[in-house]
Amino acid sequence: MPLLRVDENGLWCEPGGFHIDPWGPSPRALITHGHSDHARPGSAAYLCAAPSERILRLRLGPDLPLQTIPYDHSITLGDTHVSFHPAGHVLGSAQIRIEHRGEVWVASGDYKVARDSTCEAFEPIRCHTFITESTFGLPIYRWHESAEIFDSINAWWRGNRDAGRCAMIFGYPLGKSQRAIAGLDASIGPIYCHGAVERMNQVYRESGVALPPTTPTGEPKRGADWAGAMVVAPPSAQGSIWMRRFGELSTGMLSGWMRIRGTRRRQSMDRGFVLSDHADWPGLLAAIEATGAQTVVVTHGYRNPLVRWLTENGKHAYSLETRFEGEALESEKRETEIAGPE
């Protein structure tokens, strides 16, 4: 029997007596990170990496029955030894290493290998079996360097300022927004944030992450002068009454899906910026190779293409269906609901 398998409540470890990122109630839930498809209410006890604590308490409640451990620190659960290691996805995100009778599995959660000043870098962990996401598991998905993307965003913002417009950019309230804010050139103009984003900004700052100054928009007043400002908002705000109060706007979306131009057109955005908190195709392959794993279990996203490539290149690989969503634009609406209203 494999060390980890999917049951009705999620990814279950029988020898350890726990689920990883369960979607149903669990006696003990080990949480890789705070996005809503991985951190859900209803379990009896929770365990996460220490840097994720503030996020989980904001998301799931201050009285959450939560235990935390530092990165790279091992504890015993049942007949297993468990440790959390940086995944490079968002603040506090972790891969979970499970050792049982000499066999080592690593569940990656979501991860990226690109540089990001707002979270700890992905740490390859040697293992026998690696469970990987595959959100962008097609060769077409290849990211540019972050600095190049931020240069493009700042140039777009500067152009809008010079034209007397407000720039509004949309991204996940947790992770992607803070990564984008960290790359903004605050000399261009003031940076405002939707309440859902600003609450997460506060968590990041309390955790020691440096961000340029931001101001919550509050309830925007009609007729106020927003020209030259940058507003960072969740995708659920698109087309809302709240959005219409900023006057003349140019809009942009932050997403790996912007790699495909048709996606940008479907979202009715002026600009699409290819910024993702998930690994691209080369990143997936490099991360998998660095683990040394001979068995690779592929979850959410483009699972079959990655399984096929790995199998053709000497790995034992198979697909595992889960309820994790990866970077799904529709799921961002729920992210805002959980973070709270404006």
C-alpha cells in the first residue's frame, strides 16, 4: 500500500494518522499553505510551518486548533517522521516530507522555483516518491525573469500616469498581490489596495517581508482624483460598483494563464502580465529532477502530459486526482470571500 493515498477527505497517510490539505474533516490536517483549495475548515487539529500561522488564523479563525513547527524541524506523528520545507509558492508555503520505515515521500503542495523576495525559496528534498502539482505542465508555459515582468508593469503604470489614468491590476489577495507590490516602483505614484489585499499585506509586513507603502482604498468616493495611482485588487472586483468609482481606468491581470492571449481577451483586460506563483514547465522538470525521486505522483493541472514525459524519460510516474485547483481564475472569487469583504 502506498504511504499516501486519496480517500473521501483527501490525501491520507495511514501510518501517520493525518491528511495533507484535506477537503473534508480530518483528525489531523497538515497544511501546505493558506490558499483556500488547500486550507479548509472542519478538521479537529491542524499543523503547518510556522511562517504560515498568521495566514491560517486570518483565513480559518483566531481560535483554530493549530500547532506550528519551524521549517526543517522533524516531529513524530504515529509511525512517521514529518518535516516542513520551503516551497517558494507564497509566504509560509511548505513541502511536507514523510519518512516511514526508511521510505521517504515528499508532498509538494504548490510550488515555484522562480525568485521571490516575499517568501522563502523552494528547497529540493531528496526522496523516493515526489508528489508534484502540474498546474502549468505543458512546454508552452515558460516564464520570463521576474525583473523583466516588473519592468513591464511599471512601464504600463507610468504610461497611465502620464495619460492621467488610474492603473488597476488584479491578482490573488494572498501571494501574487504581495509579490507584485514588492516589484512596484513607488516613485511613479501612490499604491492603493483593496481591503482583501491590504489585510494580507499587513500579515506579510508582520512576518518581516518588506513591501513599499500601500494605502487601503476604503470605499472610494466618486469624483476623487485617482489619476496616476496604482490600485491592486482581487479578480472578483472586476466589473463591480467598487471598481467603477475610480474614474478613467486601465486594467491588467496577473496570471500564468496570460501566457495564452485568448485568456486575456476573455477576461476583458487591457493588459495581461504573465506572473505566476506556480512552476513553469522547465521549473517542474528541474524540481522533480532535484529530488532524485524515481516515482513521481502528478496531481492537479495538466497531469497526463507531464506523466507521459516523465515515463518516457525513465521515471515511474502516475496521475492522482485531487480537488486542488492550482491557479484557477474562478477560484480567486472564493479567495476574496474568505479574506473578507472590502
